[in-house]
Amino acid sequence: MAKANLKRYLQPVPLPTFGSGALLLLRLIVGAAFVFHGWGKIQSPWGWMGPQSPVPGFFQFLAALSEFGGGIAWILGLLTPLASLGIACTMTVAVNMHLLVRKDPFVNPTGGTSYEPALVYLGIAILLLALGPGRFSLDAKVFGERR
């Protein structure tokens, strides 16, 4: 029973070819962005924020893994819901940090920091969590599409 539920969770929602193609393009672009964002973090996953950071090393590791590994997973369309959940959690923390802690604006007219990128990435993670990667993905090949 649990195995069937897990498989269903990993099966992409059936979409038209155009929708699946659009999700493929989105996954490739944003997945590559996350691989680049996570690359420096994965080099020192337990302490990429520096020794003075109040964030425990375990949470730094989870963020590095979700960005770098999640980016690769999105590119491949493999374990997409799990990758999307990790990225969504990481981006929720980033939005909170920029919006509530640092009081950054949505868009900074001077080019400084803002919470816009983290919020956009959070929205994409929620979209991929809800729809899955589409039919052009390893998830569709390995687990099939939902009926």
C-alpha cells in the first residue's frame, strides 16, 4: 500500500505535449540556475555560510543539497516532487530572511538585494510540486504518468 502511494506521488500529472514541453524548458533553465547557485555551497556543505553563522551546519547542508541536487533532479526530471519540496523549503527560508529579517524590498530599484528571486523560485517549486515534471522526464519513464 505505501509503495503504491509513493509511486503515485512520483508519477507526473498527464499534460498535453505543449505543457510538458514548457515544463521541460522551465526545468532546464531553473534547474541549471540552481546547480550554479548550489555549486559553491556544495563545496563546503556543512559551513558555506561561514563560522559566524547562527544557522546550524545540518541546515546549511540541507540547503546546499536542495539547491545543487535539486537543480540536477529538475534538469533530469527525476524525483521531481522530492527535489521541489526541498527547494520550496529552502526558498521559504530565503524569502523569510530577505522579507522579514533584512526588510529587503520586493524589487530593489538600485539593484541591491530583494526577496523577488527567492519568491519566484518558490513559486516554480510549488508549480513543479503540484504538476510534476511532465512527460519529458525520467519520472515519467520510470514511474509512468498518473491515470
